[in-house]
Amino acid sequence: MSEENTNESSAVSLTETVYKKAEVYRRSVTVLAVICAAVYFCTLYFSLEPDIGYYKTGALLPVFFAILACVSLVCALSSRLLIPRGAAPRRADYTDGLNFCAASFFAFMSLFEGVYRIGRLVSLIKSNAGTASLMTSDETKLFRVKLTVSILFVITSLGAVAYFFKRSKGEGRGKAPVMIFGVMAAVRNVCGLATVYFDMELAMNSPVKMVSQLSSIFLMIFFLYDIRWLLPEENARPEGWFAAALVALIFSAVSSIPVFAAYMLGKVTNPELPVSSLYCFTAFIYILARMSGYVRSIRDPSFAGVPSVQDDDGDDGDDESPTGSDVPDGENANPEDAPGEDGTAQPGDEDPADARKE
């Protein structure tokens, strides 16, 4: 009995350790993300040449931002090593009001972006319809790539609407359509990456362009981990999801308000970047809500992790009948449950007189 209590105490202690570490990471990386965003805005405002899309020669703010971003990334990725593997829950509570608001907000943002991309697709077709015969071979290939990406962008943005509406209600586990829409939400970031990459208005190695592309990459990774919550519990990867969420939180914060503010102030001139910044801001809110729900679930017994508390005989605690009651055996059985002790007839205890009458 003492060994069982010791095992239960160890499990509680491990849960508390995981909770404290996850909470520290959630708060500290959120603060680092906000600081990185503030420094990045200052970098764009004071050190960026808007005409060419490069930083001023000899500027120190870009160097400071790069160092701060690297430190923040190392801090976020260290969670993958410092949080005990297998101790984190493989389910989480995403039915609270914060998650509902964040996911619903993301659904409306995806709807807005889908409509916007339809307009961009129409403009792309019109602008190239009259000059198709004058295009070179390379220009024709670039147009086809942009057309394909634009069509895929529209499909994935509108598909993500259904995914986020379902996730706002905490629904979708084990449902194939929701999984498909979740994949669309991830592929949308690939489309965002390709759209910025093939945009000729920005220099190929512009630092603003590179940060936007990194944001799309890490958001895609986050969503690929996020849709694994819809699979059976053994397929969940909570430690990887948590680390991906922390990294995506940093880049979504950096690529959201700072870029939009810099665009409004004339420091960023590319029209693709402010729309992308609104999407990143929505992703930032969504990731915060998801992490909050997950950290809260660590202490909830109904979302217990994979390791189970073992019984005294070393089994996995499965000594239960189908109805859920313990099955007594041996000397551990209750003496009152022994045959014939409670005054009721038991099999084999018939009265000999009754037997003779029969």
C-alpha cells in the first residue's frame, strides 16, 4: 500500500513539474515575443531603406534584433529537451471562451483573406490577359506559377474557415473532413511563403521578405502539429507541439503589428506584407489561446498523460471489471463477500432437505 501511495505521489509530483515548466515557458516566451516585436518595429522604422528593402549600412538595430531573436528561439526550442517526455497530457481542454473567440476570429480572418485572394486572382488574370502573346518563356512560367499559387491560396483560405469554426467549439476529433480542412490551414502558409517568394517587388534576399517567409514556415509546422490533436491520443506529439507553438508565437508576433505599423508609416511599401501581418497577428492570438488551454489541462486529471501509476504487483492498474468495480481476489478480498457469509444462498449451498423434497 505504501508503494502505491509512493507511485501516486511521484505521478502528482511529475505533473506539477510539467505544469510549472510549461507555464514558465509560456509566460517567458510570450514576453520575449513582445520584446522582439517592439525591437523589430524600431528596426524597420529607423534602419530600413523603404526604396530598396534593405537595412542601412552600419545600422546596429538589425544586429541587436538578430541576436535577440536567436536567444528567444533557443529558449523556445529548449522546452523540447527540458519538459519530461511522455509526462505531458495528450489531450487538452479547448472549449473555453478564450479558445472560442480566438478560433472564431481566425475563421473570419481566413474568410476575409479568401475573398481578398479572389480579388488578387482576378487582377492577376486581367493584368496578364492582354500581354500573354508578348511574354517571354520565363515570364510565361512565372505567370503560371503565380496563377497556380493564387488558386491554391483561395482554396486553402476558404477551407481553413471550416477548420477554425470547428476548432472554436472544441470539435473535430477523429473526423476526416476536419482533418482535411486542417491540412488546408497548414498549406495556406505554404501559399503565403510562395506568394512572398515570387513577388518581384521585393529583393530576393530582403530581410523583411526573409522574416515573412520564416513566419510562414514555422506557422505551417505549428498547424501540422496542431491537427495531430484530432487523431487518436497515441498519435499526439505534445512536446513537439508545444515547442513549435513557442517558436511560431515569436515569429507571428514579429511579423504582425510591427510590419503593419511600418507599412502605415511608409517604411514598408509592398502591399502583400500588411495582409500577411494581419494573418500573423490572428495566428499570434490563436496560439496564445491554444497554449493557455493546454497548460491549464496539465493539472486536470481527465487529461492525464501517458504514464500510468502502477499497482503493487507491477501491473498497469487494469484490475477493474467491465463495470469499473475492483475485482477482489485472494486474501485481499472482503471477508463479507465470501460465499454464504452474508446469509444468502450461494451455488452448492442448497439445503439437503430441500434436495430430498425435489
